[in-house]
Amino acid sequence: MAAKLFIVSAPSGAGKTTLVKELLKRLDSLIYSISHTTRPPRQGEVDGKDYFFTDKARFMEMVASGQMLEWAQVYGNCYGTSKIFVQERLAAGQSVLLDIDVQGGRQIMDSGLDSVSIFIMAPSLAVLEQRLRGRGTDAEEVIRERLESAKEEIDQKSFYAHVVVNDVLDEAVARLIAIIEQEAGN
Ligand code: 5GP
């Protein structure tokens, strides 16, 4: 497989986290880029596995010293991709998956870096809302905020090379694998 940089973005509630986990289980050759974030860890999240959890000062230091390939503020927290992490993997011939928001996705696309962008959608806004509510973890205000930004994010999907609708999980995973294998020249 040729080493490629894959960008995967989705509005929250589209089921991206589950999809990405399945994908990584099935594609050994794909490396997940562990982002840096100022968001506090959620229950069960492990530092250095899910994210590198950091404080705002350290994060902004990384930005200022050019260590981020891209970064963005999402729901009041900062998230960024380490340049060295990605460069080293690609140089070693490994494909890298970036699970990042649309602002970060656009930054990578605009940078001229060779990448393959994939946007994941819920089948409809109604389903998206159902999924957000179904989590049962977020307050009404948070759900509304996420729905609003989901609409803005969906408007950006035309910038992405591929759009995958996550209706039936296995089908969406199969579609993602097909895109990745095709793009990586398998
Ligand atoms: P969460 O806090 O739910 O883990 O992630 C919130 C959003 O931040 C998701 O859309 C996720 O894809 C995005 N995100 C995670 N890491 C990065 C990153 O390194 N850069 C950018 N731009 N977005 C990220």
C-alpha cells in the first residue's frame, strides 16, 4: 500500500468514532494520528492513546513553534495534529488517518499536502438529532449547539473528495475500506 494521508471529518452524531475504530481494527496498515487537545479527558479516555491531553499554554506553544500540521477550536477547546507524528509515519511508508473537524480538514487541503478527504454523514438531520439525544450524556443546550454546528459542517462536505453515508455500520465500514484501498493503490 502506498503511504497516504487520509482526512476523515463528520458532524458530531454521524457515528464517526465507531466507524474509525472499526476501520482501524480491520486495516492494520493504517495509523491513527493521535491529536493534541485542551479538552479534559472523558471517562475511559487514555492520555497518549485517545489524545495527548494538554493545557492551553502548552498547546499554544506548539502552535507558535510550528509543531502543528493543522489546529482548530471546536466547542471551545483546541485540537491539533502533530506535524512530526504525521511526517514520520508517512516517511516510513505508512498511511495515516486524521480524525479531524472540517476547519482542520480545510487547512490540510489548502496546504497543498497530498491527502484524501472523506466526509461522513448521518442519513438525515433527524437521525443525527436522534443519535445525539440517544447518547444521553449531553445537556439540551449542548445538543442544540452540536446540531447547529452539524448543519454548518454539512455545508462543507462539497470540499471533500468522498462522502460516505453512515446508515448501516458494516456497509459504511466496507465503503471506507474500499476508498482507502483504492486510493492507496491496492
Ligand atoms: P471530541 O472532543 O468529541 O473527541 O472531538 C470533537 C471534534 O474535534 C471532532 O469533530 C474531532 O474530529 C475533532 N478533532 C479531534 N482531533 C482534532 C485535531 O487534531 N484537529 C482538528 N481540527 N479537529 C480535531
